[in-house]
Amino acid sequence: MQVKYIDAHCHIQFEQYAKDDAELIERMRTEGVVGIVVGVDFESSKKAVALAEAHEHLFASIGLHPNRADKERYDVSHYRALAANTKVVAIGECGLDYYRAQRTNTEGSAYVTSAEATDEVKRVQREVLRAQIELAAEVDKPLIIHSRPSAGTQDAYNDLIMILKSAKTKYPLLRGDIHFFVGGIPEAQELIALGFTLSFTAVITFARDYDTVIRAVPLASILSETDAPYVAPTSRRGKRNDPLAAIDVVNQIAEIRGEDPGAIREALLANAQKLFGLPAS
């Protein structure tokens, strides 16, 4: 297989693909798309590893999403055992989600009624994030971080940067990717200085909110992702997304930056191979 694209973040182990995952995975192989299949809890992490073991062009990331932190106690021994698998290339999806922190994490539907409860949700998220940072440092794998600030603020990024700065003093080789980056240039610069890349999804094909950051940051700090099954590109709005949309993302990044699509594709491919320790194409 000639690798042309790397989807740095997808969830093709989710139930949305139960009926046609084999067909999709074969199409990825044909189109030269490698996928990092990302877990959001222990069960989905195990499924990600199983898919990665079964397919040469799939790899896995294992972790507990901040919005699942009230449903599952983070047991590092379970995740450490998964991390020993050679197809596991990252720890996460972990991080901070303050956008939904004012809701309970019961399907994100019921509002928390007090500031104290909201603060407790955030405290647990920070605690679980720090535990996953420690595991990433222990096994020397990059992090995949979910960070979503509350509306109109950069609060989750501010706390994330503080946590990572502290962690870097203890673990200087700590590194990773900030999945679905929605921050501004100041946050991007701080995270890049800490050794993190920023990944962008197909939302950039229909929203212009990300153009300024994409133009401003070094190309060496950008990855392409889909977050499939979510945020399908313009050509498939309202439908299930899949890792083939990484092609749309790469082409749109090239258009936003006004650069040659072939050069952008090669650069983003090299960036992901370097971060995740993937074999060269």
C-alpha cells in the first residue's frame, strides 16, 4: 500500500460503521489512507486495538475522553496493558471539555444545577488528564488531546496549557496532538512551543473560523483528521463522515494557505509519521 494520507483521529470502531466497516477499511487501503482509530473509553479503546491488529493501515490510540470521566473510573493498569501493543501509537482521547462541563455527562442532556457541581466535573477531568499524561510519559507515546472551551472563552485551553507546562518540567519528551483545534493564534503558539501539533477536521471545508490560524502556524505543526463519524465535509454535509474525508481536509488546508496541494499532502503525511512513529510510505 502506498500511503498518501493519514487521518490522525477517527472512530471507525463506533456503531455507525457496524454494517460496512470492512468495505470502508478496504476503500481506505485502496485510496492510501491510514487511520488512527481513537478510543474514548476502555471498551472503545479495546475495539480500536482489535481493528488496528487486523489491518496494516490502521493504528490505535487508547484513552478516556473527558466527557466519559464520570462513567468510567480511570484504571491505569488496564490502559497500560493495552498500550503494550505495538499497534498502539498514542494515549487519548483525553483532555478537558468545559463546553459541556455545565451539563452532566449523562448523554450530555441534563444541566448541572450548581457552580459547585460544574467545578467538580472540571476537577475530575483535570485529574484524569494528568493520569493519562503520566501514562504517555511512561510508555513514551504521544497524547491525543481533546480541548473544548466554554462558549466565548479559551478557558479549557488556558488550563490545558498550564497543565502541560507543568508536566513538561517533569517529562521533557512529552508531545502530542491537539485534536480538532478551535483556539486562536496565541493558544496555538503556546501549544506548539510545548511540542504539540494541531489537527483540523473537514469543518474547515464549510467554516472560515479556522483560516487565520491555519495560515499563521508552521506547516510542520499541522495534521489532518476527520473525527469521523462526525463533521462530514461540504460534499457530504448531513451524512456520516469517514476517514476518506482526510483528502478533503488536506486539499482545503492547501487552498487556505495558498500552497501546492501535493506539497501540503507530503508535509502533513510526514508530520503524522513523525509524531506517531509510523513507518515511512
